[in-house]
Amino acid sequence: MPTKSPIPIIRSKLYRPQIANDVVERRRLLELAKKSEGNPVILVSAQASYGKSTLVSQWLNESDLKSAWLALDPADGELRQFLAYVAATIEVLFPDACQETSACLRMAALPSTQALAVF
């Protein structure tokens, strides 16, 4: 459980949503997602309420991939808040990770974005 962040974290944002029993399975999209598993990053984009979270949750349930989940909203656009959530998300899988990032979040002023990129 992430505990290192000096920024308050809403922990429910760090876990993928449960899938309802009566959800419509979108097999074509699930197969497309499976074909993308070798890529380092996969972006799923669509308008609100189009089923992105449900689709990705279904895919991850069927997959052997290690995955992290982070649900962002407009309030998470501030860099310090965003970094706190990214670090907390990674710590769900790797509890000892992001120690330097967490230390940076305690600083009065964040390092440059170039310096942060190496953390």
C-alpha cells in the first residue's frame, strides 16, 4: 500500500474497477488489445462513457501482464499531484520503488522537468 507520498492520495484511484457480471464483452476490441501486448505503452482513447475502463479491466483480467492502474481527473493536472499519483501507482506493484521521487515531492520547489525525468 503506498504510504511514502507527502501528498494525500485517494487510494481507490490506484486500482482498476471491478467488472459487472452483466457487462457486454467486446471480443473484437479485446483481441486487438491482446495483439498490442508487446508494446511498451498502449493508449486507449474515446469519449466519456464509451467503456474504456471496462474494456481495459476485462483485457487485464484475461492477461498475464503485470499492470498498474491510475484513474486521473482534471485536479491531477498539477505536476506535484500528478507525480505523487504516478509514484503511488508504481508502489502498488513495487513497494520499494520511487523513493527519490517521493523525496522530491517533499521539497519546497520541484526540480526541473528534465531532472525529474531521470527519477
